[in-house]
Amino acid sequence: MQRILMSGSLAGPAFAIIVTTCLVSGTASGATVGKSAGYKLVPHQAVYDMKLGEKEDNSGISGLSGRMVYEFTGNACEGYSVNFRFVTRFQNADGGSQVTDLQTTSFEEPQAESYQFLSKTFVDQELVEESKGKATAGTQTKTINLKAPSEKSLEIGHEVLFPTEHLLTILESAENGVPFISADIYDGAESGEKVYATTTVIGSKTVSPVKADTEDPDAPLAGLNYWPVTVAYFDPGAEDATGELTPVYQLSFWLFQNGVSGHLTLDYGDFTIKGKMAALELHEDTGCPQ
């Protein structure tokens, strides 16, 4: 999933997805696992209806509704494209409301050689944040060339994962029974300069309970394996008074073997957002050109 943040609010769920060295099962680099994974991520478009889950009295939110659209295309030979939109209406305790609209597009080259992105956040139809740029992998580091919000170049660690690379790492780990992953993630969000630390907890493999001969939106996932996954996102350097890092938020979901996600929960500490699949289209997987 795309990494999803409520930014000063929503700034591109991740549903993204930390330490300076990515470890899988204490030995393998997450980047290496992701690049070597033989999984086929199915091209698809998924639509999720979003609503307010649990909330605390101090959250300041009395109601929430929204819709998320996630379109994933491409293959391991030509690269992967993501088009993502998340529109949310918030109501506060005083009766006021605000509409947040996050729109992102990205392209990740095969073997995570580069990652191009454009992310825009609108609040009540006013553009409040934009990031645009390209990150390119070198032998020792990854170089980010930003075009917006301003032109700038910076370096990040070579071990930092791009979003699809991270997804493949999770799938590889899930199939191998690895229950825990720690990785640094870059997706171009928040002015294009932020690297997030993540920890991922992977549950036991389960067969989808959905029946194929029903009208359920997720009926195309009938019979597929999935894993319950929780990804916690941290802002390195934002330790509390005790020196501990607390998650900026956590994303929980069912990750199916073909890369589709369902049963979403976004936990921001004082409130949660629940996502239920409203529509799913699996597109033809053309595979790699012969």
C-alpha cells in the first residue's frame, strides 16, 4: 500500500510503507530480498470506502468519511506505476468540516533503479503541499533531484527502499515465515526530503474466506493466500523526552499474495480510519515482453 499520512495532514499511506540498515530475519538486506523476489504483482484498481473508527475525546474529530482509489500497473521488466487518490471529509466537535484531497502518481523502474513521483495535497480545494522529483540509485547512495517545492539535490542511503521494493520485501518475508522487518522507506512525501523508518509485523498465512461466486467487491481474491500485516512509520530524530520513538501512525491490512490489500486500518494514536473495499478490478497481467 501507499504510505498515508494525515498531514498537516495527508501526505503520501502509505499506504507506505527503519534503521539505516534494512534487516530481514536478522541477516538479509531488505533491498536484496525485494529485488530477488519472484512474485507477480497483479495490475489492479482498488476502491476503498473510508470511515472513522475508534477515537479519543481529545482527537477533535466528530466524524470522518472518504474514499481511496489505488491503481497499480506495470511489471517487473518495465517497472511499476501507481496512481493514488484519497479524499477525506473531517467534521470537528464544533460542527465545522474540512476536505483533504491527496493525489499522487509515481513510477518505479525495474530493480528499483529509480523512482519518480508527483504528490499534491489539497485542503478545501486549495493546494497546500506539492513534491515532485526523481530518486536514482547509485553504487553507494541514492540521489534525489527535486523539482518541487523547490529545486534541490540530496543524498540518502543506498539501503533505503522505494515503495514497490518494500512491498516485494514484505511478500518475500511473508512466504518465508519471517515475522518482522525493519527498513527505511522513501516515497517522495513531505517536500520530498523525508525518509521514514518502518517496522513491519507479519502474521500467519491464511486463505481468503471470500467466496468466488458472490457479489462481494473482493470476490476476485477468493482462494488466495493473505497475511495480516502492520507497518509502523517513525520519524527519525523525533524522539520523545525519554529518547524513544513513537509511531507517526500505523497501517494494518491484509496483504494478498498478488499484492492487493484489503481490510485497512490507519491508526493515528487518538483516532483510527477504517477502509473497506468497495470495488476491485484485476487487470490482465501481460508479463514481460518476450
